[in-house]
Amino acid sequence: MPHHSPLQPRSHPHRPPAFGPARLPRWQRRAVYASVAVLGLTGLGWLGVHFFAAQADDGLAHSAAKLWAIRAHAAAALCTLVMVGSLMPLHMRAAWHTRKNRVSGAVVAGVMLLLALTGYALGYAPEGLARQWSAWSHWAVGAASPLALLVHVLLGHRTRPGR
């Protein structure tokens, strides 16, 4: 067992190092924003095909367009889940322990969890009320999610030192 000097603090195995604000590295920030943007655009694309293209196209072309739109959205959702998961070990833990943006961060995390759960329900819930509720919830929360993320980012900028 290594000897630690009493003048040097021991690192705690369950806490991230105290390195100030939980600012993301540029690559990670860009990857999170890009995945969320693609996710939002593919979701809007699916809604457009679902509601508007149904009236203009024949049934077969409409079904193919919806299938490809949902595939693109599901792929973007998987990428976004990976990126959101990449925030947990450092960004979320450091911010939580330094008491930075806890409320807005919890709201964004809750929104992402709700979107994942309602998206899962859309794929696996039986036809009927549960599926209809999941669809409307997913669309409404998805439409509001950019605002939650924007508020969280703006609050993070406001609490950084030197601002």
C-alpha cells in the first residue's frame, strides 16, 4: 500500500477530482450538440413524413419514407444516448459535487430519460392508449428538449469563473 503524505490529499475513489467547472472538452461538446441536432432533425423529418407526406404520396412510397425516417431517427438516438452517457463519469459527477447547475442538469437528464422511455414504448407498446400516450409525450418532450438544453448551457456559461 503506497504511503501518502499528510500534506497531500488522498483521492477519493467515488468522487471526481475537484477541477473547477465541469466544462466539456471541445470535441465532446461538438459531438453532443451534433448528435442532438441530428436527432432533432430526424425526428422532425419523421413527423413531416408521418403527417404531411401521407396526403401527397401513395401508400407504398409513404411507408418506405416513414421506415427510412424512423431508421435514421433511431440511429441518431443511439448516438445521442452514447454521447449523453459519456457525460456521466466526469461532467455530471463534477457538476453535482461542485453544486453547479444541478436543477437544469437534472431537468435535461430527466428529459433524455423520458425521451428514451417513450421512444422505447413507441417500438414495443401494443396499439392503443399506451402507445398513443407515448407518441404524444415523445413528440411534446422532444419538441421542448432543445429549450431545456439551451437553458442548461446558458446557465453553465453564467456560472463559469471570469464571467
